[in-house]
Amino acid sequence: MLFWLGKYVVLGPWLRLVFRPIVEGVEHLPGHGAAIVASNHLSFSDSVFLPLMIKRRIVFLAKAEYFNGRGIKGIASRIFFTGMGAVPIDRSSGSAARSALNAGMHALNQGCLLGIYPEGTRSPDGRLYRGRTGVARLALQSGAPVIPVVMLNTHEVQPIGRKMPRIMRVRIRFGKPLDFSEHASLVGDRRVERGVTDHIMDQLRTLSGQEYVDTYAATVKSALRREGTPT
């Protein structure tokens, strides 16, 4: 209920009017059934624009801290992320990755669109970073197609550290579905899962034109934080 209220009554119409988003290739999204929407991640606003600009609901996995805050801010955060279709994941436990995979598989088994940022975190500098293999594990285990999508300029709309977005056109581009069902029997094979993940990241690189860095974004952000650089 909160999602549809935000999409069609509160946020959606306002975002379309103010930011005039350009969405390309949306015909590649299936009208029904399970699919994985794998996106690059440039800005916090990615998780706002992407789910509100397409017809189907996308289920995103989000850290549990967004849902269990206290006070007015905590309540507002919980309402917002619930309304965006996010599912809380406890990333503080040793089984965080397993919890995320289980939640993702549950969504796919329900026939949902599952939104994933394979990089695992926002890019610190606008470049595309190495993907985590969870996206491959879910694709192989579920048999669902992977739809690559790129946010083309949200790092300019809302740069790191900026709370309010700039008023400019948002651009989103979807690519053709990727089918990895022929490798389904190899789920759990690390080399296969790495190969599938790298193929997805290569499609994102081609669609976005971003420079690719074969390093995890989280590693780079940790180094920047040690230097005192905002991430």
C-alpha cells in the first residue's frame, strides 16, 4: 500500500514533473514473473528513481538500520524504505550474506523483480567497480533472467555528501535480458559464479560507458575513510 501510494500519488508524479527522467530500453523488463534487475550504483537517489520510474514493483535488499531507527527520523526512514519496496537485511551478523541470498531467493520464488547492486555499495568516484558474486548465485539458483540497468547521471544529481538532489534530468537505461540457465547445474562453482558476475558487470560497463575498476568499491571506500575523505 505504501509503495503504490508513493509511486502514483506522492513521490512518483513529483519526480516526473521536476526531474523529467529519460528511461531507455524499458521494454526489456518482463511484464510478469521473476527477474533480477542488476544496476550500477552511483547515488543514494538510485533507489528512489529506479523503482518509481517503472510499472512493476522492484524489491530491493537494504540494511536493517534503515528500518529500526528511533524517533521521528527513524519512523520517516522506515516508512520511506518500506514504501520503496525495500526488504531489511541484518548486515552485522556473520551470516549477513546468507541472509541476503535467502531473502533474494524468497522474492524471486514469489515471482518478484529483485533489484541488486552487484558492486555492493555506491561508487566512490563514478567509476564501475568489481561485482560481488551474490547476483550470479541468485541467477543460477533461481533460473531468473538478469536485466542490466544503468543510472547514467545520478552521481551528478546527488553527489556523495549532498542531502538534497540537484534539479536536472535523470537518465536510466535498461539492457537486454541475460540468460544463464544453461549454467544452472554449476551453482556453487566459484569460477562459474565469478564468470557470470563479470559478464554482468561488462554489460553494465557497455551500457553506462563507465571506466571499470577490477577492485571492490568497499575496499576503495575503506581506504578513503582512513584518509578522512567523505564516501
